[in-house]
Amino acid sequence: MSFFDTPIGYLKGIGPTKADVINKELGIFTFGDFLRHYPFRYIDKTKFYTINEVDVDLPYIQFRGKITSKQLVGERRGKRLVATVEDHTGTMELVWFQGIKWVEKAIIVGQEYVVFGKPNAYGMRINIVHPEMELTKDFKLENATALQPVYSSTEKLKTFFLDSKGIMKLQKLLMMQAEQEFQEFLPKNIIDKYKMMPRAEAMKEVHFPTNPKQLQRAQARLKFEELFLIQIKLLQANKGRKLNSKGFIFSKVGEKFNHFYSNQLPFELTDAQKRVVKEIRGDTNTGFQMNRLLQGDVGSGKTIVALLTMLLAIDNGFQACLMAPTEILAQQHFVSLSELLNGMDLNIKILTGSSKTKERRELLAELAAGEIDILLGTHALIEDPVVFKNLGMVIIDEQHRFGVEQRSKLWKKNVQAPHVLVMTATPIPRTLAMTLYGDLDTSVIDELPKGRKPIETIHQFETHRLKLFGFLEKEIAKGRQVYIVYPLIKESEKLDLINLEEGYQSITRAFPRPKYNVSIVHGKMKSKDKDYEMQRFINKETQIMVATTVIEVGVNVPNASVMVIENSERFGLSQLHQLRGRVGRGAEQSYCILMSGNKLSSDAKTRINTMVKTNNGFEIAEIDLQLRGPGDLQGTQQSGVLDLHIADLAKDQKILQEARIMAQEIVDVDPTLQHPYYADLRRHLAASAKSREAWGRIS
């Protein structure tokens, strides 16, 4: 066992009990894990303020003061400990809501403390909530570096004296032991090219920086290292699959494909669609398994590409399936594909959680006998009783809605892996795609079908509601239909929002029967009721659909020309873009109207202005990444792939691109790193692979 694999409980000052808490609270198990628990910011502990200089606009501040009183205030959930601290310029309150018993015992009235924390406004006064405290007599200025690390902790850890300061002491102790253990594994040419700080020095500087310049160099080194290792693994996986995983050979473009393409294709393919079909045809004729990601903005025509791909499989004697994340979307695919294939001798079926027992039994028998050509469905497709005779093509729609394990179950339905096409209508920023899907080949549909007019997006404040209703009346008079989307179903005490139920009543008052009919759809409805309301809207029996974000993905009603999003400031940028994509599917001009209150945060203004300014999903995705960070996007937290400790994909794009180039150069020449020059890198990768599961091939 290497030094870095030593269980964290063996570090002096931790022991089994604290180790268990650190495991659970931070996911840290070894010395190596603990050293990768990097500071999330740094503070200047050499500067002291006086109480009268403290202002709420200041970041974290530090001052000296004597505790003059402490008392428990409030009851139950409102219970808190309040202490008063004073210096020669004034007084201030310090407040604790958690760990009260421990803090009350620890803080001594009459003693002077060094107090550190973030000033908050409380009425007309300023206080500090959960400050860090140290007796002045114990505080040594010579130990306070200009840049002191701050580590993330939790309330539970703090009860074990493992706040940021406690973690810092342990890091210092571990760093002293680890200094001689750090080994270089990056190839020398990379270290020389970028004039990198040695690894041991970088680890020391990132935890205990001597100055800002050294910290910057240390962070750059460790960020590159982290991103480079991810890229090497992904590129090796891609190369390994191409070299080792056998794939069914689709040697011909046959009768079904040609008949559909020549006689039933409803519109001419765009150049982008043709390019993607050509890429897929190339992949399926190599003898290796295809594993391709298809990105296409909302309404770009991914479904036609998916259908042509499935026809390619059928012409070569295989079955195909398409898995969608919701019953509504699966049903919609079934209806649209059935219409497109009308008159062709093909057996297309759908399987969902609500399929009846008898119907399911018959379907499974047909499937196992090879009598079903195309099977559409939801998660029901991955259940054990679902057995294909010869599954050759798997298509996964809105892939980020499925976990890696769910996707791989479908992939394992054959002894030999079928070809896999994963599709997403959520454009992925290039940096995120490079990191999450670096082991996949990627196709992009980057143009809309001919004849589509760009959707016009307008921002309106709540005070312009009568103007909005007038506009909706005009659109409905032209024979068009309208979506109105709300963020909530029931009233929330925390969020002051117009909710769905109130909104529905308001809309039915403004658009009364019998002249108008209004549908309502939300996630708490039974599937059959939801489908009934959706069908009424699709059949033009209702003019207005009042809904929650259940209609975000896949609902296709070409006659709907207006999308109104209530409380648009409460939605994420990606979600706003997805919702907007529900309109603009016909030849008529379509509109997206973003309604909001007058008070908007800086981020909300950025999101709304971005939506008004551009329809480009990839541009929107880049801005969304800057605003939200990668953790929320694309289901990365559930996938386990994006496990970054120090790099930030929103800020470190240049470093990622350099890391990708260097990794690509190595893998192109020596995919398994057999050359002695890469021996250290190979050993490091092998050691890190032991402690984590292999990444799924369907990502």
C-alpha cells in the first residue's frame, strides 16, 4: 500500500471516530483524498479592523474584541446563542444557530478574542454569524500568512473541532510527512514545455502559499495535471474500444432505408443531418462498436437522423430500440415514427410502465422471436424480461436523464454489444463535452430545418399583463395555440410566485368558455389524465396549455406559436432554452415571452438578456456553464465522471484544451503507454484505477 492510500484514521489527531465522520461528511478515506481537499479560498489574516470600520459590503474581516455578554435567545428552531463583543470603537453581536451547546461552553465572558467572519446586516445593525474565534493570547501573528487557506467543512465536523482551522492544522501535519512522497508522473517534455512547478512544491504552495504568484503557479500545475489525467483515460477508452470492441457490420444501405429516403422523407435533410448520417454509416461499417454522441439544438431534426439509423440496422437484419426518459416523450416518438413509416412493412411497438399486462406479454414474445423491428419505450426497456432476438442499434434520447448504470443495462441486452447513439437536445459547452464525453465520437446538428423562422423572444414585466393577454388573443384568432408555463404547482411560503392553480384560474377568467378552452398539465397528475389533456391540445380542442415544466422535453405541436414563461427569473438558462424549443416547430412566426417581476438579481438579468439576444443553444450553454458551474449540468453529479478537485471547467478552458492536446499526442502514438518514457504515468494511472470503478462506455 502506498503512503497516499493510507486510511485517514492513521493521521495523528484523527483516529477511528473522526475518520468515520470525515468519510461520511467529505467522502475522504485516505491521505491522498485528504491532500486533494484543497482550500476553496484564501484570506489575509495579517490585517485587523476596528468594529467601527466593519461594513456589510466587506468580505471576511478580522478584529480583536472582548466578550461582554452571552445569552440564549428564542425557542426550538429559532433558538440561537448571541454574544456581544466590544473594542475601543464600539460593540457588535456574534450569533450561532448551530453547535450552540459547544460554543456556549467554549466562549468565556471577559476574555479578548480574535474574531473572524463575514459581516451581515441585521435590521439597522451589523452582526457576524458563526464567526471563527481564537483567544488573543493564543493568536500568533507570525503564524498568520498573507494568504491563509479556508477549507470547506460541515456543522457535524465542527462539533469534532474539524472546522476550517482544524482541517488546516491536520493538512500541515500531513504535508510534513508527505513532502518526500510526491513523485512526478507527468512526462518531462510537458513539465518543460509549460515551465511547471515541481509536483511536491505545487502541493505545498496550494495549501500554504508563500505569495499570490506562487499560489497561481501551483494551481495551474495541479489543474493541468487533473484535467490531463481525465483526458488520457477518456482517449484511451475511446482508442481501446475502437481496437478491441467488436461491432456488428452494417454493410449495406438497403430497401427500407432507400424507400423511406426517396418516398417518405417529409422534408429535405439539412447538410448537417446528411453529415451525421454519413458519420453513423461510417461507424457501423468498421466492425467496431459505434459509441456516438449526437448533439442537436431543440427542433434541429435529431428524430429523423435516429429513424434513418434504425432503418440502417433493420436493413442489415437487426432490431433497433429507442429509450426516452418520460412516457409523454416515448409516446410522442411512437406517434411521429408510426406516421413517418406509415405504409411500410415494419413492426414498431412501444413499451412503458403503464403498458397493460396482456399487451406486455404479447409484445415480449414478439420481441424475443425477432418479429418487432423497432421498440420504443422508457426505463421499462431495461427490465430483465425484455429480451431482444438480435438488438443491433440502441438510441438513447435526452441521455442525461438516465444514470450510467441504467444505460449500460440496455447496452448489455446482447452478448455482443449493439451500436449506441446517445442524443441530447441540451447543447453541451465544448469544455464539458471534452471532459464528460471525451471517450465518445461526437456529431453536431448545427442548423435548423429549412423554412423554420427564428423564435422571437421578448421580456415583459408583470405590470404588462393586459398587453400580454391582448397579444395572445390575436395569436389565437389566427388559429394558433399557446403554452403558459409556471414553476410551481401549489403555493409555497418561501417563494412568492404566481403558481399554477392561481394562474389557471386567472387564464380561464381572461379567456372564458365557450370561446376558449384551456388544458392543464402537471407532474402530479395521473399519466392517463396527463395524456388526455396533452391529446386535447395536440388535436386543437384547446387553445391554451397551462403547464409546469413537464412539457419541457419532447412535446411537439407545430401549431403552437407562443410560449409564455411565468416567473422566468426562477428558471435556469438551459431550462428556459428547452421550454422555448416547444414552439417554432411550424412555418409560422413563433414567440417566447419571458414574464418576470420588477426586482431581478444580476444572474437573472443575465439569463433573460441572453435569451432575448440569442437562439443559439451552444452560446447559451457556455453562458449557463459560467453562471452555474458544471456540477448541475448534464447530470454530471450522478454520473461520477466529473470528479474535479481543483479545476473549474467554466474558468479553466484554456488549461483543458492544452491538456487535451498533450493527451491526444501521447495516445495517438502509444495508446497503452508501453514506452519506458511513460512508465511513471502508466503506474500512476494503474494505481488510481484500483480505487475507482471503470467509466461506462455509454456516458
